[in-house]
Amino acid sequence: MAGDENQEPEPWSIERTWPSELRVQNNGHVLKVTFQDGVVGSVSSQCLRDALPRAARPPWARSAVAIVAIEQIKADAVRIGFDDGHDTGVYTWRLLRSLTTH
């Protein structure tokens, strides 16, 4: 038996998902994220909005929204404000990694 075949793969590390930069682009319609491991990805503001549970979306939500604010609220999450006043969605680093790189 070869030793490498029976080794457990290294567990996925949350630290690799931490962003080093969040940059709003295209008049608030794109969020570009650079992660500490060098991975860079982007996501549209509409995709960010669609990632929220339906209960978190106000009934007046427009289909075309722009990002107007980003506030770090925990060590591993941000709250993103949109131009229609919605600002209660919480986006963890892991969620942002998934949304920007898939």
C-alpha cells in the first residue's frame, strides 16, 4: 500500500476564503473580490441579491439594483446595502467565495 493513497485530503480551510479586497465596480452593479490566496472573482449585484433567502428580500425589491454600501459586521461577513434601501442581507466570506468563483 502506498502511503499517499490512504492519506486524508487536507481539510478545506476557511482562512483561504478571506478576502483581501472588496471593490464595487460598474456603477455598483459588480462586486470584485480578491481573496488572500490570490483568487479573484466577481459577481453582479443582482446575483448577490438573488442569493438572499426570499424572506430577506423586501416586496419592493427591484430587479436591477446597485450596491451602495458594504459594512463588515463580523470577522467573517459583510452586510451589503443596495440602492433601493435593502441592507439586511449578510454575506459570509464563504458565500462570497462561492458566488464570485462559480
